[in-house]
Amino acid sequence: MTLHNAIIAGASGLVGDELIHLLLKRSDIQHVYALGRRELPHLSSKLHQIVHPTLDIEQWDSTLPAPDFGFICLGTTKKQAGSRQALEAVDYHLVKHVAVQMKAQGVKHIVVISSLFASRRSPSHYLRCKGKMEHALINMGFEHCIFVRPGPLRGERGSPRKDELLVQSIFDALHPLAVGPLSNLDPIPAEQVAKRMIELALAATRRELPAVLTLSGRMLLDKPAVTL
């Protein structure tokens, strides 16, 4: 069995927390590095926490193996951030910064949470930030750059967002009408997104995926063929 080492940024979020739990349980994952602004309440000999206010990796423990794949689960909303500029600082600039940090530590395959309809040409500032972020990471030279674009997320958040609860209730009511492209708007469990992200990272290390891959909505629910 091939052993892997993973690094994750954004492990305190809904999908990130699921990722940490799943990675720590896997026998093929030797080390998990968590890059964050504060300590996580997880206890495991596999887990190594890198805490820095601006998510910098200032010094790497040379006795530990480098991570071969990374996960970025960072993001905010305009309401949380307070302004368009503050949102862009997280969803675009911070994600780029973290990707550079990961690549410098040896990450070859990166899996990033983006958003449905992300596009540099979108009239939505939020979706433009996501599109710009994807474009920037693709040009960083990773062997594999994978973006997952889930619809509304199901899961237990420490501090549930009112807007997420409202959107989830609306989509629950519209579920019977969600066919074709609209099915991508169907709520998806955060745990399923995390599981699929791990599957994709491992498939990338086996060279089973194209260099750039984007999976949206319900594509994250279906088990992919190895060629994707």
C-alpha cells in the first residue's frame, strides 16, 4: 500500500472538518498537515498543526515528509467579510497565497473548493473572484489542479448561516423539479464532497486524471470512471 501525506487549509469549515476526520481515519494517509489561524480540537499522532495568522508556512519540520497533495477549503461571503474587497481578499488572494505555500512545500496535486458558475466573466463579484482564483491556480504549475463546485451544502455547522438554512429549505421544496442542469443546485452532504475530494486526490497521484479537472453539483455524487 502506498502511503500519502496531505495538507489542508480551511479545516475548520464545513467540508474541511469532514476532510480532517476522513483523512485521519485512512490507513493510506501517513501524515495530515492542517494550516490554519487557530488550533483544531483534534487529537491524533498523524495530525501536525501549522498555525499562523496569515496562513504562512514559516518553517517546515525537516524530519517530516513533504505533502504530496493539498486541499484548500477557504471561502467567505460578502456578509461575513463586510465588503467586496474583503471577500476578494479571502476567496481570491488568500487562496492564491495558500496554493503558493503548498507548492513550495512539495504539493503536486491540489484539490480546491470553488463554486457553481464560477467565471472570470460573471456579473457576480463572488463568482468572478472564484473564476479568477481557478485561473490563477491553473497557471501555477501543479501536476493536477482539481476544482469541486458543489451546490448548497448539507451538514452541521458550528454557527449555521441563516442564508444557507433559507436556501436549503427552498431547494428542499423545489427538489422534485430539479432535473437536467438544475439538478446541480440540489443540496449535497458536506461529507460526500469531502469523500470525493479525497478520491480525486488519490486518483491524481495515480495519474488517472487530466491535469485540470472541474466537477460540479451532482457530478460529485457519482463515482467517476478512472479516466474522467
